[in-house]
Amino acid sequence: MFGLDSGLTILLVVCLVAACIFEFINGFHDTANAVATVIYTNTLKPIYAVIWSGTWNFIGVMVGGTAVAMGIIALLPIEMITDTNLYHNIAMILALIITAIIWNIGTWYLGIPCSSSHTLLGSIFGVGLAFMFLPNGQYINLNWAKIEDVGLSLLISPVIGFGLAMLLMVLLKKIVKNKKALKTPPKKGKTPPLWIRSILVLTCTSVSFSHGSNDGQKGVGLVMIILIAFAPTFFAIDKTKSPDKIYSNIKNIEMVFNKMDTTKLNDEDRITLNFLNSKIDTFADKYKNIAQSKQVSNKSFFDLRKNILTISKLSDNIIKNNPALFTKEQSKTLKSSLKEFKSTTEYVPYWVIIMISLSLGLGTMIGWKRIVTTIGERIGKTPLTYAQGATAELIAAGTILASTSLGLPVSTTHVLSSGVAGTMVAGSGLKNLRKKTVRSILIAWFITLPVTILISGLLFYLLRFIL
């Protein structure tokens, strides 16, 4: 398979299966976030709710794009993904997948709404940091800008979920004349009125779709890391892209930078630009005579990806630091050329999306009960009402979809849990929250990153030594 010997092929299959298991666990770990309201309020029977939610999770992955997936890949240093020692790559992959699976299963078993996003990102960050402490690793830099973006997204999104859900609930209390309707808790075994059921099914669908479009992409990014590490010849770049087009884009980028007034650059940016120009010259000379992808050697595909990522990163830094030095036309040319240039590495085979969609969708159809109870009864001292459930899910879906459009991963678990907490506070203040449950959720929120970073880093060293 992909030119690998039988032993490496088996390892590749094991890693792909492990990635599917992670996404499967992600599905049943986060199922309650979408189906908690419709199950708890007797809107849908559990079997129908999880099948419905699983279907929309599948659709979300299929049509959600790949921006979040590319963001996941970008968290690792370029040098780490393109390490020519395949066994180092295997150690990296196994370390982050094993860590993510263990932590997800543990928190699910305890019924704690823990974030699969935090778990995966902590695992990736852990192996990245561990890589930096290896010999020659001091010359490697993590993508700190991307890590900062992701960190802020994970930190701010629950706050947004809490605040907006609380505000919307307060607004509903002022607008809706029938106050009793807002305070009515579900009655055991009794379905709510049709109009309430319709709203709750709609919000469940929205959360399921948005969860698939965001969380599903994390699995896609994980699979692409595996494929690039094992078989860069096949997956390092999109072979459907013409080398002639790549060459045209790099020449457009070079032309704009050559017209820059370097006297207005600071010393650091001037050094960066000189280095960038040398990389562009080397890149252009190497690939200018290539007519078709099949004429590129196996190692060249590997180097091609690394050079594209390096040139793109350096270009983005110069543009970000000196926007006033480019005319409107130059900015347009740079934007379009860099986008097309980077798209050579930012692609996902369709079968990967289908594989992850099925894993997430199937996982969504089991394992819901433990966390549904937490969401419905243990966050607030009073049972979740119809209005509170619909409000929390509406805010969660909107927040997740906004994050997906920005290419940022976000925790469905934390956004919805904080939304439910916000609606509880809007009803009776902070005293309505169950401190023990909220404390457990917050502890899981704060310790997930450091614990997974530590475990994945140590596992990486151990597996690297063994392999």
C-alpha cells in the first residue's frame, strides 16, 4: 500500500484505525451535546434522537470544508511532519492518538463533559514541544501564532456561550408573556407540544451539523497527519495541481516582493525578505522545467510541501508586518497567488472525509446516557426546561458555525455546557448552579491541556526510543 513494505503497511492501517476510533469516541463522547435536550424533554426517543444526530454529524463533516483540518495540521512544526525518519513519525502519531483516546474514554466513563478538542490539541502540542527538546530541536519553532489563535478560540468560546445564552434567556423572559411556558420542566413520559418539539428538533439538528463541521474536521486533520507522515509521495501535495501553475504563482509572489521598498523595512523583516527571496529562487529554479507531477521524484514531493509551507509562512509574516508597503493591486495579487500556492498542500482526499464522517456518525449513535444526565439535571439545581435547552443549543450551534467559518477548532462540549449554565443563571442567579458538577467540568477544562501535553510528550519519547 502506497509503496510501503508489509510491516509499515500494517502500522499505517493500525494508525488509521486508531484515528477512526478516536473520532468514534468523539462521537459518543459529544453525543449528549446535541441530543441532551430532545431526549431529556421527551421530544424524541433516544434511538431516534441519536440516529438523527448521527446523520447530521455525518452531513456536517461532508460539507463543512477543511479549514479546521488544515489548522490542526498547522499546529505541528513543518520539520516534524516532514521528518524523513518514518519511525519518528510513527512515534509521534501513536503518542498523540493513544493519549487522546485514553483521556476521552476516562472522562466519558466518569460522565464529565470533557472536550475532545482540548484532548486532541493538547496531545498534538505535547509531541510538538517534546520534539523541540530533541537534539537539533532547539532550531525548530512551533507555530505559535496558530497555537495562540486556537488557544483563544477554546478559551473564549465557552465564555461567549455562557454570556449569550444568559442574555437570550433574559430577553425571552421579557418578551414572552406566558412566563409559565419558560419555566415549565419536562414531565416524565409526556411529550411537549408540537411547536416546542419542532424548535427542539431544529436546535438539535443545528448542533449536530455544526459539531460535525468542526469536530469532524479534527479527525480529518489527524488522518492527513498520518498519511503525510507515512506516504509523503502520495499525500504531501495535491497531485492534481499543475507544476506550471505552481511555478506561475511563485513568480507572481516573487514579482511583488521584488518591487517592495526595502528601505522602509525594519532589520528583522529585511533579513526575512532576503531569506524568502533566496527560498523562492531555489524553489523556482528547481521546478520551472517540470511539466507534470509524475516527473517529480518521491523526495521532491516531500521537499515541495516543506518549501511551499515555508515560503507561505514567511510571506504572510512580511505582509502582516508591512501592509502599507503594498498597493491595492499588489495586495490582490499576493492574496490570490498565496491562496492558490498554499492550496497545493491544503487538500484532503474524499475517502478520508467519508471515513471520518462514518466514524463520527456511528459514534454519535451510542454512549449518550451518562452525559445527557449531567447536561439535563446536574448543571443546575432545577431540571432543564424546554426554553433553556433550546436557547443553549441555539447559541452553541451559532458559536460553533462561526468558529468553523474562521477555521478555528472549538469545543462543542464546553460551549453547550456553558450555555446551559448561562440559562440556569438567567433563571435564578448563580445559586441555581450545582457547584460540584460545575467544579468537575471546570477542573476537567483546566487540567485536560497540561495532562495531555505531559502524557503525549512522554509517550513520544518512549515510543521514539523503542522504535
